[in-house]
Amino acid sequence: MDWMVSGSGSMELAGKRVRAALGRAGICPQNSKQEGDGATPTGRYALRRILYRADRMTPPESALPSRPIRTDDGWCDDPLDAAYNRPVRLPYAASHETLFREDGLYDLILVLGHNDDPPVAGAGSAIFLHCKRGDYEPTEGCVALDPADVKWLLSKAKPGDDLVIEA
């Protein structure tokens, strides 16, 4: 099944339309995505796995593989590093994101298959579907939903499903 995200800031979830936050720079074509540009790349992305804060919630109901986020989980965003666009253990010398955050954005993360098979240096990293900030404030390039909508999506998602981001 395909999960559709529109550049207008909405997502279609099995016939249910919900609001979505996108990158601060809007939508860009997948082949022009650059590290740090703040754009959400168009394209079709496999739903890889779920990461969640076990100290804040129970494991989400889903057919997708999942695991708790640990305090030392990070994600490399340094295009010059061999672990670019891959999970890393903190502390990590190269530039990275910390996944165990206090702001709630990453309490529930759906890892998408963007630039990961294999990663191309500089073509964008850590493109996730995660929880929204405030009143759907822009992301750094991810798709963000209300936490209830993330949970609902995950309850319907299964291996082989894709997230499709359209302009």
C-alpha cells in the first residue's frame, strides 16, 4: 500500500486525510536533494523500521520491525563520513543527530528508505516520518504528523508499503 504525502502539507492515510509538516524549504525533486537544504524530497520510500522512546510509550502496534531508542543512538549526517545516513552510537566524532531527544519530535520515528541503498554522500540523510512540533512547524526535511496520526499510520503499515511524497 502507498501512503501519500502532498506538497501542500497533507497526508492520505487509507482514505483519511491528515495535516503534515514538511521541510522549511518546501518540497524538492529527489535527484536535487542536498544535505542540509531543509527540503523534503519527492519520491517513493520504503517503510524500513520504527524507533520509539520506551520511557515514554509502549511499543507501537505495527507489523513493521521496531526497537526502543537508546540514549546513545545517533544518525550520521556528515557526507564525508563512512557512516553517512546510517545509525551510529554516541559519542560520535562526525556530525550527527541525537535520536534520544527531550522535545518529543523523535518519540516515534518511522525510518524511510531515502538515500540508504547505498547512501550517496551529500544526497540527504535522516529523512524520517516523526512527531510534529507545535502547530506543524516546518522540519529540516522530514515529514511530521500529530503523534496520534503517526501511531494510527503505524498500526496500518506493513512490510512492503511505501511512503510517496509528491509536489
